[in-house]
Amino acid sequence: VCSPHCPVLALGSLAPQSSLGMAEPRPGSKEDVVRPLLEEVRESRKKYGVALVGLGRSGNFHLTSIKSMPELTKLLWAIDVNEEVAKKVAAESGAKWATSLDQVLDDPAVDIVIIASTTDTHFSFIMRSLKANKAIFAEKPISHEVREVQEAVDLAKSKDLPFVCGYQRRSDLNFRTLKKQLEAGAIGELRVVKSCSRDNPVPPIEYLRTSGGIFQDMLIHDFDMQEWLTSGELPESVVAVGHCFDPEIKKIKDLDTVAVLIKYKSGICAMIDTCRDAAYGYDQRVEAFGSKGMLTAKNEMTSGVELATVEGHLMPPAMWSFPQRYKHAYFVELSEFVALVDAGKGSDAHKLEQKEMMRHPRVVRTATCAEYSWKLGRQVLLSEDLAMLEKELKAKEAGEPAAKKSRTEC
């Protein structure tokens, strides 16, 4: 979400709510860092008016978080293209309802717009909300087009507005602990980053049709993690291979299983394996290998209890899916966003986030180049022109002979 150095990130240690709606630090966290920021937010006594756009699966996560901070946030507008859904949520929350942003953005009581609608609507909603001078928290993606992502970031910076695109893994306690130890030099010089991302269950085909494909919808989380763990180093090249085993996903010309290898100028190699379906449950792991050792964030299970008998060892099952795995992270990321807004434009937190948002075009470019690598069947340099890659792809699809490309070590 924010920069790892941003003081707002201290809220990543959040646990159950306090009576004031914010969560208290988990036992064992650095309370000398966490508590002052929490108290600043509490003492402001400012309640922020929120408009929630999109009331589906992601929207409901954020709706729960809004309700968990009653002293800090108030849902003013519930917006969804489904009028009945919008009316229902509005009635339950004491809010107004709408099926578009037209009235909403004219409401001066709206401080924050949360965008959790279908992915193909994000860019237009983000741009309209920024032009209306609202603070924006948006589910990924901003857009699948690098040019549009850059346009949104440039507008947010020019207006000096809080603008966060939520990648919930950055708000996960396990991954933050790994990141903190990595920055502290626990494993020395970073050499290899490996991530495993296996979904469960297979997302509905209706969702996949508009998701942007596995590279922009699923793997982009891993590209963002690698951006985070390498401290923003830009990849030099990418190679991706994949296959589709699911006949329904194959019909929409997407993949369900992909492996990616990324090379950085510093010598760091990053690897990802991802699949749309893991029979044993939701699986998210990260490994960082360095000159002095290794850090591993293991998959999170439903409990930490292991049964051992004469018949062997019985482990608990993995989490069913991402709503269970990242339930806490969704609350953390929105709590941090509210704290960021509350900190104000002159704060260090805001200045750092304005710098941190510049990563978004880089992450989308990496995802785009990885997809071209798979489609073209070759290594792609991040420096290559995207228009030329598209031209090469069209030539390949038309059966034209491929031109020779220079390659670097991978």
C-alpha cells in the first residue's frame, strides 16, 4: 500500500478494534511507533465521508472495514450498477444510493472514494474522482494500459491527492515481517526471490472474462511483491511460459498455469509459479535467498495445530481462499489509508506515498512484458517498445517470419 518507510505503515500491526474503531497493536509489536500515530488519528475526531463504488466481493470487504471504524469513517454513498444491491446496502448503512458517480462526486461531504467495481471501470472512475479532488483508494488494477496508469498517477501527483492502489499482500503481517528482516540485512545481499501463488477455487468464468487475464489479474500481485522486496529495482528482462488445463478458461483464450523468470541488472533473479486452482486450498508463499541465508514466509493454515500419532503427522488444511487468507490485511490497508488522509498533505506520510505511487506504471509494464513473452515465445527486455512488441505479435499471428531479437543473459 504505502511505502515500507512510511510511518502510516506502522498500522500494519493492527489487530482487534479499540472502542474508537481503530485497531490496537498486536502483542509484541513496536508500540512506540504504532501508538503515537493511532492517537493522532483518534484525537483528530474527524469522521471521513466515504463513497463506495462497487458492492460485489471486493466491495463487501471494504464495507466491513468501513463499519469497523465508526468513529473515523461514515458510508455516505453506496454505488453499484445493480440498483437493488445499491438500495439494500444504503438502507442497511444509513447511506444514499446511486448507480453512477454523477451525484456522488458533487457531494462536498465525500472525502474518500473507494473503487471496487469491475476492473474495466477502474480507470475512468479513478480519473473522474481525482478531477473532483477526492482521496482515492482503488482496487487493482488502475488500468491494464501502462499509458493510462501513468496518466492517473500524474494526475494524483499534480493535484497532490492521496491515491492508493490496494495490493493487500503488502499489508499482510507475514510478508511485512519478511520485508523488515530483509531490510535489516538478515540474509545479506539479496540474490533470489521466489513466490508461489496458487488460487482456490477457480474464479467464476464471468469474472475471468473481464479480469484482464492471468498476467494482469493474478501475477501482477507477485510483480508488485517483487517490486517491494527488491526495493523498487526495475527488472531487466522477463521470460514467461504457461499452459491452460481448464477447458472453460481455454475458451476465453487465457491461461491457468504460468511460470515466470525475471532478471535484474544487479544480478537478482526472481521466480514465480502461479495457478488458478490448487486442490488443497489457497497457497501463498515467498522465499528470499541472500549471501548470508534465507527468509521464508510459509503458507498460512487454518490453525497452527499439528496432530502426531502412531499413524503419522496430521497437518491442518490451508485457508480456503483469499477472503479468509487476507481478511485482516483488507482491514489494515484501509485503516492505513484513512490514517494517510488524516495525516494531511504536508505530512511525511503523504510525501512518501506520492513517491511510492510511481511504482504502479513499472508494475503494470512488467506484467505486460511478461504476457508478451508468453505470447511471443521469447525473452522480453523491459526496455523494449510496447508498440513494437504488439506489432511483432500481430506479425506472428499472421504467420509472418519473426525478426531476430538480441537477448541478454537470464
